[in-house]
Amino acid sequence: MGGGNTFYLRYWLHKVGADKILAKEANNGLVIGGGSAGAIVLSPSLKYFDLADDPKEAPEAMWEGLNLVDFEPLVHADSQKYGYIIASIKESFNAKGVEVVSINDDQAVVVSDDKRELI
């Protein structure tokens, strides 16, 4: 899944039923990849990502992620354009004790079974 507005992407995944299909197929071994918003929607929650994306761009704001990973992926962590926003989001999650994984623009997180690797 690609980037764009996180809330817009999450809305349409729900609207067309892709969220349920992805959850089912992930349990059957489907490999799911996402960049930018496509990675963020895989998380448990979209809370605080309104600091980066406007929820009003979606017909309906959905605050729950797909919950396909057990952490909050913070993409563009080293970006000049988004780095300061991602730092604010990270602070907000850390204050709530939520696990985050900061991902620079030249990195990816591979999750397989109970293993997680930043490459």
C-alpha cells in the first residue's frame, strides 16, 4: 500500500472491505507491504497522526488502525520535511507508554511471526 493521507487510506480500506480481507489473509500468510500511510494504517491506532495528516480529508475519520502490527510505525523519521512532526508524534506515544518504531526513509521493518527486523 502506498502513501498519501493516512485517514483517507484507512477510510477507503474500510469502505471497500479491504481491511477485513487484509486481516484474514495476513493470518493465512499474505505478505503485506506499506510505505508511509500504507505502513501507518497497519498499526493499532492512528491517534496522533492527525499531527501529520488532516483527518477531514477522509469522508469519515477512523482512528483505529488495522492492528496487523503490535507497534506504531513512525515513517519519515529522518525527513527534513516530516521529521519534526514525527518527533512530536513519537513524544505523544511515548508519554502514553506505546511502543513505536522509528523508520528512516531508507529503511523498512520486516515483521514475520514474532520477529521484527529493521533493515
